[in-house]
Amino acid sequence: MFMESSTAPADLTEARTERHLRLLAELAELGMTLARTVVAQAEDGAELAFARLARAVRQTLALEAKLAEEGQLRRTRQAREHKYQRETKVRRMVEKAIEADADESEVDDLLYDLNERLADLDDTDFTHRPLIEVVASICQDLGVSFDPHQWQDEERTAADPDPPPQPFVAQPILPTPCHPGSRIAAVRDP
């Protein structure tokens, strides 16, 4: 229950950011449509209207870029936290295997080797492989016996409730009554 409540705000934030980016993209399109209309009419005072519209479009695009950057920073932070949590779980499981199998004289050297091995693992080891496989591989490299069946309860408690964060993919703007590509907009346009 704790994990669900901690991931829900991130999901809501991501959904809100995606919605805002879609709306900003639509607003930028509308602004450009209005700017083109003003230029085409070229009546007195069109320069002022065009300048205001151009400024509004620039501000909209700047806000869209800022939101996209903040979303990328948030996803990077989430991915880093996910990797750290999985690395901590792997470390704990391997340390228990070392304590159970190794002589006291070997423990310090094995823990040092464990730290080096963890530093050498890439992100895919922590995000895409089951924890038990990562633990078994490290134990094999260290020469520590590891029985996966003995650690099944530990693996269940170490299992991730959430998949790793996925990269943001912008969705295309669907035609709306205000969007230039919609049938309603076509009816309004001469």
C-alpha cells in the first residue's frame, strides 16, 4: 500500500505534464494560425496584433520546452532512484550469501570485490534482469555458493512493485474544434 501511494503522484505528474505539452502544442498552432491570418489581412494595426501574437507563440513554445525539460529531469531522477533501490537489494542479498558461505578471513575481501562488481554493472543489469539472476551471477563471480531456492522469500520481498520509468514520447495532436486540422475549423475557415 505504501508503494502505491508513493508512485501515484509521479503517475499523476507525468500525465499532467503530457496533457500540458499537448495543450501547449495546440495553443502554439492556434497562435500561428492567427498570426498568418493577421498577416494575410494586412490592415492598419496588423503590425501590433502580429507582434502580440508572435510574442504569445514564443512564450508558449518557451513554456512547452521548459515543461519537457522538467519532465526529462524527473524521469532521469526516477530512473536513478530505481537503480539505487535495486542495487541496494542486490547488495543485501549477496552480503547475506557471503556471510553464510565464506570464512571470516575472506569476508572483507569478498565485500570489497562485491563493491567493485556492483560498480561495474550497467543499468540494464539492474533494470531488466531479475534480481535473483543478478545475485546468482555476482555470487558465481565471487566464488560464493548461492542456492536460489533458499533465497526465494528474499527475492519476493526484493521484487520491484513498479517497472523502471519509461522515456516520455510526445503524442500527436488530435484534431479538435479549435485545431486547424479539424472539420469544424475547416468549416470556419473561408
